[in-house]
Amino acid sequence: MSDARLAESGGLKQIGLFEAGMLRVLRYMLHQGPPDRALPVLDNRFPVVPDRLSENALHLLRDSLRKGCVLYLVRAGGWKREKALRNGEVVEGRLWERSTADELKLVFSRRVLDLLWWLTGFRPGEHPNRIPTTRDEPSTGDELLRMLVWEGCRGKPELLKVFRTQEMFAANPLCWLMFPEDFAVAEGEPNCPDFSSWMSGPRSLILEAMQTRLEERWVQLERSRGQQTDWVQMNQQSRAVAATLSQFLDACERSGRVDLARFLLRTLRRIFSTELSPNFWIGGLISTTPMRMADRIETQRAALCTVRAVRRMHRWEQTSRSRGFYDEEYRAAKYWLGEWERHDGDTTLTRCEAVLQQIEPFRNTDPVV
Amino acid sequence: MSRAYRIKVAEKLSRDITASDEICSDLEILEILAPEQMGELLKGKLAERGFEEKDGTMTRQGNGVTITVDPKSGEVRVKADATESVELKAEKDDWGYDDVGPSKEIIEKRLQEGLKKDLEKRADAKQQQLQQKATERLEGEMSEVRGELNRVVNEITREALKIKARSLGEIKEMSEDAEAGTLTIKVEV
């Protein structure tokens, strides 16, 4: 709807053209608006960028954030009746049934508006090239929205290039967990942030709510690996995925929040619904093959890093079996054993191990005698 | 009237180039006995096949390939090395004039720089060739090494099963079926 028509319609609030652009961008990022109305805003520059926003625009932006983020989390999996671990106890129900309203509160800072203002008003390479930011600790809502902005801009490599240099994205664990392959680096080790702060409080509730969305995303990620044709890119992406998994699973293990990793168990269960060969991951590698065998094997092993994560989850299962009724972790152990059985962990483990063995140069297929 | 003269420059590059390729993996050793006992069995079998003990690992060299096995962890490294001394020579010439254009020193310097770049490129190409040679050597040896190490693993598995059976009781009967690939041990406990 144009500005004029907005103004004409009696009950609607009047906002400027730039502000309407910001609103379109925000609603698109929150999965509330169509991309064909928001993406042109990201591509075309506004002739005038206002210094401040009108009260009407602020009201609408706040309203969209408030409702949009909640709706996103509900749709991402918060609506499902699930079990979660809280302080070693199992709680069950939909996200809002297993948490109080106070726990579910999402807080946004004005940095969110700065980000939207920059996205709407400036293009990469223009001044200011950097998104305005502060050294303040980001709020939970800020981090969720930044992940959604990252997701919305994935089709725009020039924007992602700028984002990668910004701490608000590069140090955002949720961005890494959702899109680990986007953080591939050409040299050195990927610098994946620590997930400890996501294991309790409102951030852990976001992870609880997003289990279904995370599962979908990781299934998509693993399925897309077989289409990667470039050895170098495969290696770089796999190292980023492996670093994310390592940091995330370490944090889950340390904090006793293994329930937050159940999306991974479900992902592997779905992928290994039948027996697979390593070609599912590395079958697309056709570009210039690395000369050294060492490099080839390293890339192949790295490509199977998600499959290898089953070993960690199996170890949790083994530890859980050894817990007795009087142990402090008894309920958490029972919970993980239940999840392992529900998702047929043993079959998944056998199939994962078979695939991992197939790429090993010294696999023994000869009979013992 | 200007006089033309020909400037000829020769350059030489001597270099020792090295290349290597390596495979690192683990042997599939079943935990039939304690890890130390399995390690000892592996060590013994490898020694029979010409491996020598060195810093706690068993090593054998041959055909430019070094195989190192850690009997404790079952880790295997197969490494192919190749070294070569290369001596590359190149010559280039150009024309200069005594009254116009760049001086003799400038032309010589330019030719030398060009030659050095050419020689570096040729040395890099030699390095690539040597790398390919090392990798081909490793690939060539791999199937034999794999087969040999798998046989060793199977031998120690059989040996370990027999030791285990003896520890359980008196062995009454033992038969090996090569066709079915089975080993049957009957033990009286």
C-alpha cells in the first residue's frame, strides 16, 4: 500500500516512505511479509535517509517485532508438546506451558532499529559501511532478530560479506547454529562463539522452541552437501560445521542440557532412514581433485562431521545407562535414554558407523580366517 | 650513427626439492583381550614382518614409503617421501644501442629478473611433478599395505580368541573354515 493510501485510510497510521521500507524489511525478516516487497528495498537506495523515526513508525516497528518474533518461535516448534530439561528435571508441554510468562519475555534494544535503518538506507560499500553498534551485551531479542536478518539476506552475498565482519553476527551463536556453513573461512580455524549463555535463561527457551526449525535446517544442510562440487569449499564449510557442532555439543554436555541437542538426533534419524553410502555427502566432488591423498582424505572425513556427532550422543546414552535411581542426574539420564530409543538411536548409530568406516583407508573387510 | 649490440644473460638455479604425502588412520582392532595384550600381539606380528621398534612405535621403510604403527593405539601412518636436486639453467638475449634506449646495465637487469622468474616457475613445476610422484608412490603401496595390515589384524584376532578361550577353560576342539571365514573353538569350562 502506498503512503498516500496509508494516509487516506482513516484508522491507519501515517508513516514516511523510508519508514514503510523499514517495516517491509522487518516483516520479511520475521517471515511475515513477502520477499518481493522487501528485497527491492534492500537493493534500491532511498534518496533521503531520515535521522530519526516518527512515533507512528516506532509504534508499528515495535508492534511487528513483538508479535512477529513470538509467532516465529511458535511456528518454529514452540507449539509442540515436547519434553525439556530444566535444572535436571523433565518438564513437558508446549513452550508457554512449561515456562512462565516472565521467563518467556523477549527484550530488544535500539540496536535492532539501527540494524533495520542501515539495511533500508544503505548499501554495502556506501558510507556508513559499518552497521551502527555498541559494545553492550546484546539482548536475547536482538540475537534472535539478527539470526532472522542473516537468514533473510542469505541470497545477497554482498550483504553477508559485510555481516561476516560485524561482531553482532560473527559472535552470534544462533547464527552459527542455524547456518554454520556460511561461516567458512579460507585460512585458519573457524572462530565459533561459545554457546554457554544459550544453555539457560531466555536464550535456552529460544533453542527449545526452535528444535523443529533446527532439525529442518540441518537436514537441508546435510542433503545439500552432496551437491558441493568444490573440494576446497567442502573442506572450508565442513570445518565451520565441525567447529559449530563441537562448541554446541560441549556446551550441552557441560550444562546438562542434552535436550537442546535432540534436533541433531532427529536430523540423523531422518537422513539415515535408509542405509547410505559416503557418496551422499562427497559424491558431488568433481572439481580439481587435490593432488595429495592426505588432503583428499581430510576433506572426506571433514564432510562427515555431522555423522560423527552420533558418537558423542551415543556416549551420552552409555553414560545415561550407568546412572542409578539415587544419582542426581537420574531423570536427565532417563530423558536421554527415552529420546535415544524414540528416535531409534541404535539403528542410526550402526548406519552412521558403517558410512564412517567406508571412507577409512584401513577398513578391514576380510574374514578373520 | 648508433651501434647495436647483443646482450646475453645466463642464470642458474640449484635447489633441493622435497615432497611428501601421508595417510593416517586406525586399525580396527577388536577388544578381545586387554588393550596392552592386544598391543603386544600386534607388536609381535609386525616384528615378524620386518617392522622395527622405534620410540614405542613399529616402523618399516621401503620403496620410499615409511609405515609406522603405534601398537598401543592402533594408529597407522603411511608416508611417502620424495626428494630431488634440481639444477636449472636458462639463457636470454636482447639487443641494445649505444646511443638510444635503455643502457646495457638496465637491459641486463631486466633479463636477469625475467630469467629468475622463469626458473622459479620451472622449479615450481618440478615440485608439482615430485609431489605427484610421491602421491603415486603412496597410492601404489596403499593396496599392498592395506592387505598386509588387515592380515596382521586378522592374525592377532585369531590369536587373541585362542588365548581368551584358553583362559575360559580347556579347549576341546578348534576348527577353521576358510570358505565361511569362521573360527570355531569349543571350550570345556
